[in-house]
Amino acid sequence: MSNRSHQYRNDFLPSLAGGLCLLVFVTAVFAEGDLSNLEEPRHLLDEGKAELSATLLETDLLMRAGDVEYDYLLGLALYRSGQIGKALFAFERVLMVAPDNVDARLKAAQISVERGDVSYARELLEPLASKTLDPSQQQELVQIHSAIVAMNKPLAVRGYLLGGLGWDDNVTSGPNETSLVIPGLGSTATALGTATRDKDMVGFAEAGASVQKALGEDTWLTGDGSLHQGFNRQRSDVTDSYANLNLGVLKHSGGEYFGAALMGQNYRIKSATYRNTVGGRLNWVHPIGGDSLLTTYVQRLDFSYPSNSLDNATRNVLGMTYESAQGGGGALQCGVYGGGEVAPSRAHFSYHLSGASLGGSILLSRDMSLSAGALYERRNYDAVDALYLSTRKDSAYSFGLAADYQLGERWHLIPRYTHTRNLSNMALYDYTRNAFIVQLRWDFDNEKD
């Protein structure tokens, strides 16, 4: 849904400073239709420098808004630089002054389809039914209608295959020491054995798919799933694998999106089930300015441990994320969340949590992008730990860097580095972990085929 942005609204007031002479001068310029200062941004746009063109044009926004040629050129520059919400507003200003402007109407309809507002796109296109269009306009109209049909395909399917190979300096997530003094076990240091920090060559194979079935113009059934199998060269005892499956429904109403999903996971260590998870999630997605989305969610997960039912627990989380498309093909995402996990049979495993995340990406070229992300989480446990005879407090943070090089239409080469640090007042849970993995990914999308 990240490719569906919504209508930009931004009230503006012309500056009154400068007195009557300036007002008369500005009025005269508009009356004469002096467009000489549009040549430079138009030239930049023709050269493919859309973001620079838009920046230059926006310096005159307060004075030139309402000028048909200015607004149309600004709309093109904003659209080509990825600022589709602002672009839509510019094209709408053209239509307010010149409702018969076919090109602006087509561009506004195209943006509306891209942000998922099919009903508004059809409203924009309706007056064109009685007009004679030139060949290029006809072609653009056909493409918009095709996009509307594609959006309402009975079934949309996306999928991927992913594999990776690399190095992990702490596959056990264990502390550096081979033995620790644990108060609950006496004053003599206890050997950690296989739980001690250990490094290894690692790899994985993964496959995933998502489906979306239209139930109507504004309602979809959704589903996604993935299978992941990890590999360790030496420490096969900590090799993990998992299967995820989520099923839900998505509704678009009044410019907002509402979603509900059932979630499930089977997590295995060394081919034996370690934990099963079932739960649900509710989402409310509010578009902001056409290029951004604010998502509020509530999630509940129930964990069951087949080999040790005393560890069974329930987690409840409330959170909010903000996503924004940036000029030049970049993106920004941040979020906050809070909640808690309750283990009825082991009070010292129950805790309250809060966290925050920040991430972003930048497009360096048509085939290369860079991304980075960071996460911080604080956990305050509810009861005295049975081993350390005090209350546990953890602060965990992680960050990652990745480059995505597109080898072909479907293939991506992705080197990725991840650093994790868990700071705990109890040495057994205090650790650092670094991993570097080179990944190869293949994508499938039936909407593009």
C-alpha cells in the first residue's frame, strides 16, 4: 500500500509586504502572462533534473500560484521528482482556472490512480469522454484506464526467492565470558558451555509471497507468507528456521485505510519446534500530504512453547509508524511503540517494553540504492529474576546498512551489515552481535508481467 498516496492539501496566503507598487507590478506581470522565468526550470526538467526544477519553481509559488502554465510545469517537476501529493495539488490549481486543460486533467487522474483513489480518477476523466484528444493524449488515457483495470485484478500476486551467505560473530547471542557467577546458583562461577559466545559462517534460504484479491472497488482480501531456513557451518545446534502466515482484509473508506489480520508463526531450532505464535493485528492508515502515510496499529501475540509450557506468554503492543517518499526516489520511515509481555507461570519473564525505529533509503542511480535503519528497545521486567535475585533491565539497540544493486529486471545483489547490542544489568543477558551477509534476491510480480 506504500505506493498509494493521497491528496495534498496546503493552504497558502500571498505576501502583502511591499506596498501598493509591488501589488500593481505583480498584477501586471500576471496580466501580461510573462513566462520568461519558466525557461530555466523547463530546461532543467528536459535534462532530467526534475528535483532541481521543482525547487527553483517553488521559490515563486506565493506569487505565481494560479498561473496555468506555471502550475502545470510545477506539477510536472514535482511529479517526476516523486512528490506526487504536491504535484496533484498543482494540477488541481490548473483545473480550477482552466477546467478544459486536458493535459492537467490526465496528469491528475494518473496520480489519483497511483495513490489508489480510483473513484476520483474516474471523476477527473469523465469530461474527456466528449472531447477530441490528440494521439499522445489518447495513449495516456488508455494507459490510465489500463492501470485502473490492473488495480482491480481479481488476484494480484507478488513473490520472491532470497538466499544469503556470510559471517556472524555471535550465533548463540551469548556473553563473551565462558563462565559467570550467578547468585542463584552459588558463589562459584558457572560454566556456560554451548551458550558462550561463538562465531560461525552462516547462510540462509528464504521464499515468500503476498496475494491481494479484490472484493470490490475499495475492499481487498490480503495474505502473505514466508519460509526461512538458516544454515551454520559448525553450530548446527543453533540453526533456526521459521514459517510465517498472515491473512487479513483491507478497506478504503473516506480517504483512510483500515486493516485487520490474523498472524501465525512456527519457529524451529535444529529442526524441532521451539515456539508457536498466533495473534492478530488492527491497522489504521492515514495518508498525509499525498507522499506520506501515518499508520497506527495494535497487535496481540500468544506464544506457546511445546517443550516447556511454563514459558508460555502473551504480548500486547500499540504503535505508530510514519512513512514518507522523498524526492529522487528515496524514502524515510520512523516509528514508536510500547506494550508488554506477560508469562503467567514465570513472573520474572514478564516485562514492559517501549521502542523506537528510524530508517531510510536513497537512490544513487537507476540500479543502485543505499539503506540504513536503527532500532532501540527498552525492557523493564516485572519481578525478581530467579537466577540473579534482582529485577532485570535491558536496553537493546541495533542498526544495519545495506546496498541494493539491481542486476536485471528481477535480480538484486544485496550486501548487508547488522550490529546488535543488548545492554543488561545481568551479565548472562549482556551481549554484542555483528553479522555481514551477501544476499541474492529474485522478485516476481504478476501486475508487471
